[in-house]
Amino acid sequence: MSQMRRQPIMRNFTSMLKKAKEAQEKLAAVKAELAEITCTGEAAGGVVKAAVSGDNRIQSISISSDAASASNPDDIHMLEDLLVVAIRDAQGKAEQEKAKRMQDVTGDLPLPPGLDLPL
């Protein structure tokens, strides 16, 4: 390959490497930001609430005092189901926040669709 043809290729390659390095740095910053945000989900109109961090770690669960009677096993099962719903709601919100922030970082990079970068 002639010297003249190599120069544009090398410039493109160097530019891509620079963008990849910048994206890697931005991803590290996004990961740190996600660990600091809180997303709250709820079930049954707020009777049960769950809070998770942006990296999907459960931070807290709250249950309203009128949620269930501990003496009624049916209430316990309903409460368990509501906990699952609230946690999934919070995790879904955290995933949406993660996707939004990832788009901000990777928006101009030519990545294949569906590529899930580790965060």
C-alpha cells in the first residue's frame, strides 16, 4: 500500500483509538455516577416502596403500616408479591437511567446495536 493511502487510514485509526479512550473514561465516570443515584419503585399505590442505586443495588424497602396483618398468611404472600413488584419497578427505572447515560457517552461511536457495555 502506498504511503499516501496509509496516512488517511492511520489518521482514522488514531481518531478511533482516541474516541475509544475518551469513551472508556466517560464510562468510568458514568459508573461512579450510577452508584450514587437512587431510583424508587412502588407497588399498590405506594404501600410498598423499594429504592435501588443506579447500579441496581437494593438500598431500602419500606412497607406502610397498613400493608398487612402479620397474623394472616394470605397478607404475607401478597406483601411478598408487592415487594417483588416494587423492586422490579425500581430496577427498571435504574436501567432506564443507565441507558440514557450510556447513550450520552456512546452516541457518536460506531457500536453494533444491542452491545451491552459493562457497567
